[in-house]
Amino acid sequence: MTETTPLSHYVRSSRLDYQLRYELLGKALLRVQRWRDQRKLAGLRPREDSVLNPPLRCVAYMKEMMSRHYLEGRYANGVRKVAWVTSGAPAELLKALDFFLIYPENHAALCGVRRKAESLCEEAEHDGYSRDICSYGRTDIGAMLSGKTPAGRLPRPDLLLCCTNICQTVLYWYRVLAAHFGCPLILIDTPFLYHEAEAHQVAYVQRQLEEMVSVAEQVAGRSFSERSFMQVVDHSRRASELWLEVLNRSRHRPAPMTAFDGFIHMGPIVDMRGDPETTDYYERMLDELDERIRNGVGAIKEERYRVLWDNLPIWYKIGDFSKWLGGHGVNVVASTYTYAWGELSPMIDPSKPFESMARVYLHPILNRSTGHKLSSMQRMVDEFHLDGVILHSDRSCKPYSLGQIDQRDHLVQEMGIPALLLEADHNDPRAYAEEQSTQRLEAFIEMMEARA
Amino acid sequence: MPIADRLTARKAIIERVRGLGRKVVAVLPFHYPRALLRAYRLHPIEVWGPPNVPRDKGSQHFQAYTCDIVLKATSFLLRGGMDPVDAILVPHTCDALQGMASVTADFLKPRQPVLTLYLPRGCRDSDRAFLIAELRRLAGCCAEISGHKPNEADWAEAFAAEEAADRALASLYQRRPRLALSDRDFYTAVRSREFLTAEDFGELAASLPEGDPPADGVGLMLSGIVAEPLELFDRINEMGAHVVADDLACGYRRVYPPAAESDPFARIAAQLLACPPDPTRGSPIEQRVAALRSRMRESGAQGLLIYDVKFCEPELFDIPLLRKHLAAAGLPVLHVEFEMGMTVSRQVLTRIEAFVETLQ
């Protein structure tokens, strides 16, 4: 059953390669690139022909961090143990065992932003995967089968860690990965919370976290240290707190960043939470946002309407949406999606790492009821002083999307604000109709104008 | 006489079980603890659509990319189809049913309580312990609905009845080659477990005649969630094929082996966790391939027909690897998707027909 043919695109590196190409040359080149980017960004002034103000300067650091991450991945096999993990998985445990982590969802999003997802989806479809399954899954399976990736090369996993707190889809997807790579799959199953979490649900997740240690130790070839785990959890907590603060800065008017910026800047909190440099990065970002707030600089030049985005972004349209909406005076200042990596930070307690991580990983918005999501959106409408809500009805993400029709109706009826259901797919552009979407967005803006 | 004509209508069954002091629960697909419901004096009537209900009311709450089981069951609820029942139980089978349970409880707010059951996706000790606790939680909800807390005798009676019905179902599958039943009649009998009492199902199963099976020709194994409408079996027979085995959620995937635990909750958990390999329960693909290969060989199935309700993600992910590994074992696979209705589309039938021809 296991894929036995050698996969040419998964290469074992030597320690020398790793040291030379990643540690020495790669890091230095990326640092030089970052200096160049910094200089370029520092020299940017608002352009008359642009509806947006110049991007945040800290993006140069983020680009360096993410590039370094994927560069290390190219040479990781044979040097570090590699785990592929879902975006909502308790990665802190693996970090404490020095695993190098790859987040297939983040990789798929990268493919989406670079507009490579469609061809990778087609690779998967050519192999028999239906167009009706999640486009993240299809993108990554396509990359796995073809070896094509804008990241250069992904390392082959020694371990898979799948947590069902975002959907059941990841389990089906990771079973395919497990069959393909023939490596152990650790499942952290998180019961869906229709109401508040009950003791047996927390105990179940905690026990699975405790049980995964021995499997991970075996693969890692080293012993687990609770002290290291607590340190990683502490970094994770601090980074999540900072990320929440970053997002909450958009409560200011004008908002210093857009949710589209948030989608891009969430890379480190998804991929590198638990690393000290992630904390440094969000401190830097927060400083820059505060500077913008002090100077009254918004992300868009003329912020007339403030909007909430629900669900995953439409990765291949981020730039277009940002400009088009900005051109109509619409700033998408908040999103339920980016909040998911920040709102649980108060639950993280490094002194009780297993119990608190069990609680945290049970409570993402995607693992909670449709009524809870509505309440979260209503709270955000108030706290961010919003004029409307765009609910991305994401064909590829059913747990996020089912319930949106009623959520929209409640937002309109109870809060009296316009709310738009926008049909698309987070990674597959073939499920997006440009003309129809534009017309619906125009009508949505007209409704906000009528209310103003 | 066709089996369907021998079955008591659901409405009459509801009246009868009420007469026995039981309340009625509408149950969505598909793993759930029958013995627990019975011990708490509840009777399940399952809802798999139904196929004859329009999607309209469901479409007012769920997007077009939602599976028909959820769309139609929601329509059925909003059209008053579940009015006679006292509670609605939605097991956590997939993301779509999770969405349905949540929307129903949070927004549709029917008169009846909406009960849920999370089924763990593994078979580890932690999964078993969790499922036992989850069943105890469900039992608390059941007690509120029926006002009854079972004693030892109630549990013993419930296990005796439901396990006898489980054995009767397993026996039906074992006797399948010897039963003088058309495919339609066989699956009508299997699926009557969805609403009959355990005793009535046992009686029906025992009464089915043995003899020469009416259908012959190419043997197929049928996989998926639910084979609707039953007309499908007639059309398959007309093509010169017949269904010799299945891997259906409404069929063989619920042939639970007996368990011997003394604690009732542990016993139910053991049974549910020991179900045949099932993608909705997170079974590794290797297990599914091995089980399908072995059962196809035993039953003489020449090909696997995967008949999926449109947008059923748990089933869709496994298909390429199932196809690859079964084909390597000389067992061809055809995957078709259908929209649930009263007839099978011509397009679907043409594909099945072509598949049968290649097997002939």
C-alpha cells in the first residue's frame, strides 16, 4: 500500500548541504534581500494613482522569515525530522522535540496566492481526486504527486499530525498522505462543540496529547522534555497575544491594516508559533501599526466603510479585492479567520501545558457551533464599528460555510447591517465568477451607501 | 409478494411503539446506539433524505454544494415530516451533518430537542474511553426526553432485543447467496432495520425464503452511503448484473460484531468501534482495501460500483487509492455520483451499463 517507488522530488540532504546552502548561503542571501526590500519600502510614498497607502515595512521581515522557512525545508530531510501538520494542530509538542514543521494548508495557500493552485488541482484531478473535495487538499495532493511547488521543494514527512478541530476533511486528506508516504499518522480528534466544552471532551483531547508524545519521541529519536514544551508553549502564548493585539489595532479609524494584510501576515503565527522570532516579528509589526495610528495613516487612503470578512480568503483574488474594495472606500478591517489564531491566547497556560493546550485546540471557531460564530461576528461588528459583513461562501470549506445563510439573515435582521454571501472557493479559481461577484459587491456597497 | 408490501408503514410503527410506552427519535445517518435508545424507552426512525422530498426548504439554509441527505432532511423537517417525533438525533458522521445539527439547534429551533453524538475517529483506548463518556452524556439527554432511567433488567432486555436484530442482519448477509430475493427485496429488508422494531426486523429476516436467487449474471459489490432510489437495483438487474455484496453505510457498514462488556456503555462503545472499515470513522485506506478485496473475493463480485451521493467528501478522498489497489488485484472500480431523487438519471445508468458490459 505504501508508495514504494522512489520519489525524485523528495531528496535526502547531507548535513553539509544543509549547512552550506541553508545556514550559510541561504540565510545570508535572504538577509541581503530583506535589506533591499526594507530600503525599497522605506522609500515608498503614497502614490496618487493608488487607493492604498504603501504596505507595512515589516513585510520585508515576514518575507525573509517565510522564505527561510521554506528554504530550510528544502534541505531538512536527512538533517532534521520533518512533520507535516494541520494548521490547527498542537504543533508545540513537536517543536519541543525539534521537528521541522510543514503546514500543507499554508503551502496550498502559497500556491493559491502565486496562482499555481489551479494547475496543481488539475494534477490531483488527473489522478482521480474529485473537484468536489477541498481545493487545499487537491492543491497539496497535486504537489505531492507532481513534485511541483512554488516553494522549490518540500521535505518528505517522517510524521503526520492531523487535528480535526478545523474539519474532518483533514483526516481524509492525511490518510491519503499516510498511505502515500508510509509514515505514522498521529490523530488528535477534537469533538465538535455544539455547546460549551464538557469535562470528558477536554480529558479526551488531553489524553491524546499525552499519548502522542511516545510516538513523536520514537520518530524524533530523542526524549521529550516538559521544560522545553513549556517554553515553546510560552512563546506560543506570547505570539498569539501579540497577534490578537495586532488584529485589534484595526478597531482604530482609519484602520492601519486591512484583513487582506492580516491574511498575509498570519504566516508566522500559523507556521512558526512557538518560535521566539515570531514573537519578535509581531512586536515589530505592532510598533509599526502604532506608528501609523499616531500619524493617522490608514491602510487605505479613504476609509468610508468598514467591513468584516467571514471565512477563508480567496487567495488568488487577495490583491485584486484589496484594490477594488479600497477604490470604493471599503476597508475590510477584520476577519473571523485571522482571529482564530489570536482569540484563544488567554486560554494558554504554560504552567499546565497539556491541559491548557487541550482546551485551546478544542476551541477554534471552526470547532464551535454556528450560533457561536454568529455571536462572534456580532461582537466584532460592534467592537470594530463595522458597516457590513462579507461572508465568503467557500465551496471548499463546508464547516466554515454551512450556517452562513442563517448567519447572514440574523446579521441583517438583528443588527440592521448589509451582509453579502459571496460564492467562491479559497483556492480554486474555476469556482469563482468574476462578473457575478463584482455585481454583488457593487450592490453590497450601494446598500452601505444607502445606510450612511 | 414484494417485501415492501409486507412492511408496516412508519406512521403505524410510531403509533405502535408509543403504545408500548416508547417515545420516538428521528435519527440521521448513521452509527448510533440502538440498545441505549431502547433501554431509555426510545424508538429510532432513521431519516436518509428522504429522496421524494424537494430540496427547496433545505436550500433556504444550506448552499448548493451541500449533500442531498442534509438538504432533503432539512426540507423534511421544515415541511413537518418530523412533527410526530419527540427528538432528533444527529450523529457526527461528517462536516455536513455537523453543520445540519448546529444550524437546526441554533437557528431552525424545532419543537423537539436536537441530540448529538460525537463518534471518535480512532479505535484507541482514549477513543473508547471518550465514547463511553459521550454515550453517558447522550443517555442523560435521553432520560430527560423519556423520563425513564433504565435498571439492569431494562438494559438486559434492550441488549437481548437489539443484539438479536444485529445477528439477524448479519445472518441476512451470510445467507444472501441462498435467499430467493431480488436485489430490491433484499435491500428493502436490510433497510427496514431503519424503522422497524428489533423484534419485527428479526421476524422479517427469519421469514425470508431460501431458494434460487432470481438475479444472475455479473456480480457487483456496491459501495457508498445510501443506494437510492431502490429502482437502481431493478435497473442493475436489467443490465444482466446483480449486487452480491455491499459496503454501504445503510447496509454492511452497520453489521456490528457482538461485544461482551458488562458495563452497558462500554458494551455499546465496543460494538460501534468494531464496525467494518468505514471512511467516516477514519479507517485507514489500507484496511478498507483489504476488507473490500477480501469480501469481493468471497462474494464473487467482479467489480466495485461506488455509488456516491454528490458532495460526499468522506467517500471521495479514498476513491483514487481504492481504484488503484483494487485494480491491481484484478477488481475494476466504477465511481458514479448521483443526486437523490425518485429516479436514477440516464447518464448514471449508461455509465453503470458500460461498466457491466466490460465485466461481462
